Amino acid sequence: MGIMRNYITALLLLSALTPVRDADAQLRRRRDRASDDRQVLRHNGIDRTYIVRVPDRVTRGNAPVPLVFVLHGGGGNANNAEAMSGLTAKGQREGFIVVYPDGTSRGRAPMFTWNAGHCCGYAMENRVDDVGFINALIDSLQSMYRIDPNRIYVTGMSNGGMMSHRLGIELSNRIAAIAPVVGAIFGDEPRPRTPVSALMINGMLDKSVPYNGGQSGGRGARAWDGTPTKAVMEQGAFWAAADGCNAMPQQADRGGYLLTTYDCPTPRGVALYAVKDGGHAWPGGRKGSRRGDAPSEAIDATDVIWDFFVAHPKR
């Protein structure tokens, strides 16, 4: 029954996965063979898998380059995260390395989750050490590539967005900035030991991660432990306090979205995009599943995230 329950949960989560962005023919070929691109890092007795995309211009003799982690949503995988985010093409153009790690799952189907504390599924239930895995993966990648230690970033969708918050808190000594998309906090998170810049993107029509907080109303609700999320705006307040920013934000109505920003010490930054017509989807992409929410076109999340990362290194 446990295996069947987790399989059903994975299917439910998969319906809320992130939308898929258009990509050029080369990137489509990469996705087709993505299973062959996976690398393995053994951590805590488990073979953990991930995909690395290195721009053509990056060589071992290059100056140190940024590193961006992209975490899939609950029930997703590295292939989905790459297709959804469009960050491989962005990294190729801008010259940064992109890593797409896989979460864990009970079965063999490529439907993984992250242990973000109160969500989700197998990883949460089994208290998988995802923080330790990402920390070890940073070490491994730094041994292979010239990575700028002041420009290590994390973004993710849904369960991956929640995991982005957790990594920002627990690996605050290593991560410069996070950018959760349709993620959330739960209110019992500890303060990070060092400042981490944070950009949040949420949909005001999101039923899976409600804008005003509370219990999930989405198809993957059973993958959570029942702890209600905090209202979306409390993400900004949390990181503003952690980063020593002014507690009173500025808010601007930009038509398709509300932009909330905080006055922070340089080079820290905290900002939140509340997309008015946004559901549980990656803005600027396209619908990734038959039953998934249609993404908003009010912003291009990938461009917004990279611009934020560029402006907020760790110092």
C-alpha cells in the first residue's frame, strides 16, 4: 500500500509540474538524450543523480564562473527542470554553469521530491538529507570546474522553491542568492547565519501554494505533512529581517504584477513578484502538462531571476 500511495502521490504532483519553455533544436536534442547525460554522486549511501550544462566558452583555464542550481517541482526530475526553466540556453548565452539535480523517490519512475521540511512526499517522509547532498555536490563541482564561490545560486519550482528556501538558510555560508518560484515558507524556519539575497515569484491565483497562505488546494496536497504555508508576502519579510533590510517595503503596481522591494545593505537584495494572473506555473513559459496551470506572460521568470543573480553576488 505504501508503494502505491507514493506512486499515486507522484502522479498527483506531476500534474502540477512546471511549464515547458520553448528551446532551440539543440536543446531539444539534449532533453531527448538527458538520461544519458546524468552523472552520479554517492551521498549517505544513495546514488544521487544530476545533469550539468557547461557553456561552450567555459574551459578549465577560464576565470571563475557562476553556478546555478535548478530544482524541479514535486514529482518532477532534472529533465523537467531543464525543459521548464530555459536556463540551459540562458547559461550558454551568459556564460554560467547550470546544474539540475534529482530529488529522491521510492520507485524507479523519474518522479522525485525534495525534503523541504513540511513537503514533499518520499523525501520528506524519509527525512532525506538533501541539504547535505547539495553541499557535497557543490564540493564535487568545484573540484571539476572553476566556480566563483561568491556566485553560487539556487532557484526552483514549487517543492523545489521550498527547497531553495531551505538551502538558502542552511547553506547560507555558500549560497549568494535564491529565487523560489511558486514556493513558500511555513513560519518555523530558523534565521540563516549569514545574509542571502532572495527573489520570490508567486502567482496570485495559485491554488497549490495559496497566495494568502494556508493549506494547499492543489492536486499534490497529500504530499505535504499538513502544515499550512505562510502568506506569500511573509517570504519577503523573513529574508528582509535575515538580511538586515528596512522592514518597510516599497510596492509598485506594474500592471501585470505587483513588485515588492526592500532597502537592503549592498550587495544584498530582497524582492517579490506577485503575478496577478499567475497560477502554479513558471511565468514566461508554456503549459507543461494537460492539467497544469497556464503560465502568465506578465514576466519572463528566467530573465528576471538571472538579472537578480547577477546583481547580488556574495561578499
